[in-house]
Amino acid sequence: MTITTYQIRNVLRTYGNQLKRRASFAQDTVQPVQSSADLVDISVEARKRQVLSQLSAKLIAKVTSQEQQGRTSDGGTEEDKTALFSDVLGK
């Protein structure tokens, strides 16, 4: 049995066409991989409110702990107030 060059070319052409179709089909059906972590987008205003809320909570906790230690917030010097805010802001 002899195999002609025409038959070999025909088989190779058909095989190449099938590979192209399979590749394009795979690209169309593959869904993009989504990361498992959730992405949260917070608006600028909400972010400001969140930061202010966190700073307020830290400040209240700091003032409360100082009052419990016997120091009062009344009559404190400017340096005491500056030190308190620096402690709360982490600076």
C-alpha cells in the first residue's frame, strides 16, 4: 500500500485545523480565574468615617485609661495634650 504526498498533506492540514479550533474553543470557554480573597472597595467618605471612628475609639480608650490611673483630662498642659494625641496617632 502506498501513501501519496497528497494524502499526507491532507492529514496534516486537517490535524492543524483541528488544533486551531480546539485552541480557540478552549480560550472561549475558559473562565478567568478569580482570586479567592474578597475585594472590598470603600468610598472616600466611608474611609474617612472609618478612620475617624478608629481614631476616636483609640483616643477615648487612652483618655479613659489615664483617668483610671488617677490623671484627669481637665487642666492638662498643651504638651500633655500633644503627647496624648501623638500616642493615639502612633507618632
